[in-house]
Amino acid sequence: MPSPITGRVRILFLDVDGTMTDGVIGWDTRGDQRNFFVRDGLALDWAREVGLLPVVISGRDSVAVQGRMADLKLEHYLGIRDKVKVAEEVIAREEVLWSACAAVGDDLPDVALLKRVGWPFAVADAVPQVRAVAKTTTVHEAGRGAVREVVETLLRHNGTWEEVLKKYEAM
């Protein structure tokens, strides 16, 4: 499949609940819980290593998500109502154009950001409105490898996937 943009993708904006997780929030006496897919986290490490900046912007704040973001050492903004405003600040800081950015989301709060980036992705189980604005929809569902799929797609587009494979002698 041809890439919908030309040039290197520099920033990947990600939602959390329903994108990096399966969208299920558990609660018990210790607080909230989320399920994160280990291969998604590994892919985000690779992205950073080869020059693709992952930035998490979530409408919800949570102790569980804070812990996972710290574990992955990801730049993150939680409890955000206006995702576009935060993305604009990151883009200005990094001196990048919207066209050199990608984003992945699953639900209505992600639509405004997805409409601005050069390469919008929807996870396979996203709501119809998100799939309608996405240029690419993943095969994998949220919390089950969708983020890994997006990262691999972007690294192939950027010409850096081979670097990742060489690291593991997987070529």
C-alpha cells in the first residue's frame, strides 16, 4: 500500500485508552488498572531510537497510565481536553509541520487531531467517525498490537525498519 504522505514522519501522537490499551478500565481498592500490550511498548522504544518521537496525549489521567508512561519513558500529557493545543506546542518545539506527523486514535476525542496530521491512523475497532478520517486503519485491535503495527508501518515509510531488524539480527 502506498504511503499517504511524502517525506519522513517525525512525530507520532498516540491516545491511550482504546488505542494503547484494549479500552477496558478495571477498578479495585488499589485504584484503576489497564492492560497494555508489551509489543506496543517495545515498538515505541524502537521508534524513539530511530528518530520518530512518540508523544502520548490522553483525555484521562490515571495512576496506572502514569506508571506505564514512566516505564516506557514516553513524553505524555494526561487529563487533556484539547489534544490539538498540546500537539501544536510539541510541533512548535520540535519545529515540525503537521504534514510530518502521524496520530493514532479510536474515538471522537481523537478526531480533531487526526484531521490535522499528515498520516491519521485508526485502530481496527475504532468508532466509524475515526475510521472515516483515517488514511490507514490497522488490522490489529487496540491493546492487541495496533500501536506496534502503526510504528512498523511508519518505520518502513521512514526507511528505518531495517535498523531495528539488524539490532536483533532478524534480517
